[in-house]
Amino acid sequence: MRLQYLPIKISSMPDSFRISLAGIRLRFTVHYNSVGDFYTATIADSGGNTILSHRPFVYGADLLAGVVDDRLPKGVHIIPLDIAGVQSFCNKATFMKDVFPFIFLEGSL
């Protein structure tokens, strides 16, 4: 199984990109919060309507957990992880270097 993760460019914050997840086209905008040293995601549908705003990336936690919205794909999980198991935080020192927001489909966890 090939692991996939969100293609975030931390060198150009805020970073905005479109991606298809389980056949649904979404726009992600990622921001860095320098006061709290964390990254957030805003997700919009293909029409530009915001689905969720400034949701933080938390190590080991599903970005989409608890969000109920028919515009989001069913059975998709986005979980920031370090597959080497060295890091356990999602911050400027680790995000998109050791810790990546991996995309998992239902049944692959």
C-alpha cells in the first residue's frame, strides 16, 4: 500500500490547493499560527463554500473527526503522523518534514 498525504507547501503560507478525495473535489487552505506554533486547514467545496474553517492539525488525530457535512467524502480520514515514530507533535519543526497529514480510506486503518 502506498501512503498518500496532503500536498502542503509550508514554504508558502498560506498554501491553497485543490485535491480530489474519494471522488470529491475540495479546496484546502493551510495557515500557520506562529503564536501557538500549529497549522490549520480550511476546507471548501468545489463552489468555494467553506465546509470547515481553521481546523488545527493535531498529531494522531483525524482532521475530519466529528465533522458531519454531506459535502465531505465519506470514509476519508486525514491524520498527521510520523511513520518513523520519532516525532509526536505537529508544529513548525516537524510538519511536512517528519510529520505528514496522511490520507486514509475507511478500512485501511
